[in-house]
Amino acid sequence: MTREEAIEQFERGVRTGRAGHGYLVVGPEGPAVEFVKQAVSLMFCGTKAGNKSCGECRDCRWVEALRHPDLHWVEPEKKSRIIPVERIRALQQELSTTSFASKWKACVLVAADRLGISAANAFLKTLEEPAGDTVFFLVTDSPHSLLPTIVSRCRKVILSESGAESSEEWHDALAGLLASGSRGSAVAALTAADGIEEILKKARREAEEEEKAAQERAGVEEMDKETFEARVQARYRQKRTAILRFMLLWHRDVLLIVCGAGEGVLANRSAIAGLKEHASRLSYRQALENIQTIEKLAANLERNIPEPAAFADAFLALH
């Protein structure tokens, strides 16, 4: 479903007293996190109109800045990218207290699939015995990586893909880099990697500007440097994930064309000329290997391999 449909459904559940105590939000992290923020704002906003929060009151500004006293926000640790059991135990203590500013408490696990085994088992107990008026949101793009017992206790919110025909400024530049390809040339691979680096630098600047703006809207005068940098990094990773997803969908489209699929099933129909030209020089095996290369690139970045090396290796391997 679209984000708007999901919000409408969630608001109806809250209004009628039929909201679930656990939601598994499946989709790319950026849109999924934005949905959760909207949902939590609806829970806390005192001046909402219909299925929309006002966005201006104290509670809405607190949610946007992730500083609401009744919002418990959990993300993977910055370096390990794992949610450890110690964080879940601390969360259990936090949730055992009464709410401060609302009748609700909201608990959000971003990248819930990064729960370690012990953490997942500890969280399952929390989910099985929730404190009253606590709503859990588990955000993931890999629901198969979660314990089945956790999944079974949540209502699924599967967000539909925002069409690849979106208006991100970097789409055309990235599509051009992908269409050119390196064709095994180290020079061309490094040139393409340099182009990606410029796109990523801009994404990082945007992430910092967005976080500063969010703090200003929330009236936060000062935030410690480590917390601010962690928030910026989280925003940046969302943007980088969107870039990787575009690359994966672009090469998926090439594979579909190689297989003889029609234009109607393509995600990037506006780039049809470049897609067809690229597909014309590839075999099925090569087109499939390109998709596997992008998947390997994403895995390497998750392992904290430096971006320049990871992207250069990927472009050198692409056909």
C-alpha cells in the first residue's frame, strides 16, 4: 500500500480503538521511517485534523527531532550496525515507566533485522507482554531475517515502491554512469566511481542540512556532537540505500529487456533509450551478474568497506 493509505489505515485503528500493539513496517528504510514518524505524530498530536498531524505543535516537533519523552527510538549501533541485547534490556526498563506527555508510548526499532540472537529473544518477550498503551513499530527491508515468532505478533504494513520515476536530482546523472559502464576498463571504472562519490558527497551535505533543519523545527538549541553525527549518518545511509536501490532497479530493467519483457514492467521507463542500448550488448548471464554485483556492493558497504574502494570494484566488475 502507499504511505498515505497506510497512514489512513493506522489513524482509523487509533480512532476506533483497534490499533495493533505491534506493526512490522516493510519497505526501504527512508520511506518506512517517514511513515513511522507520521504514525507516531498522529498518536501524540493534540491538534490533528483527520489522519494528519499538525506538524507544528510541541509534540510533533519533538517526534520529528526524535526527542519526545514517550518515543523510544532504537537503531543499530553506529559501528557494529547491530542492535545488542544490552540496548533491548535498557529499552525494557524504559518501557516499564509510565508515559510522560501522552497516554501512549511508542517504541521504534529501525533496521529491526539487525537484532542479534539474544536481543531478538529478549525483544520477543517484550512484544509478548507489552506495557499498556505501548505501540511497537519494527522497520525493515528484510523481514525474512526476523524471528518468525516476532513477525507473527505484528501487523504487517508493506509499503509499495515509490515509482522509480521519481524526481531525485541524482537520477539522471546516475543513470548516465550506469549506461556508460566500464566494460572492463579500470580508467572507466574509476571515472564512474568518482561520479558516484560526487553524488554521495551531495547526499551527505543534504543529510546534515536536513538534520539541522529538523533540530531547528523542534526548538533544540544544542545537541552533543556524537548524537548529531549519528543522526546525520542515519539520514545519509537512507539516501545511500536509495542510490543503491536505483542501481539495482536499473540493472533489473536491463535484465528484463534482455529477456524480452515489454516497457510496461520497467521501473525506469524514462531511461528506456539507455537501458535498451546497454541491454543490446549483454547476454542473459552478464545481465544477471550485474545484479549480483550490485547486491555484493551493498553487502560490502554494510561491512564498512570504504565507499571509494567498494564502488570502484563494483564498476570494474559490471559488464
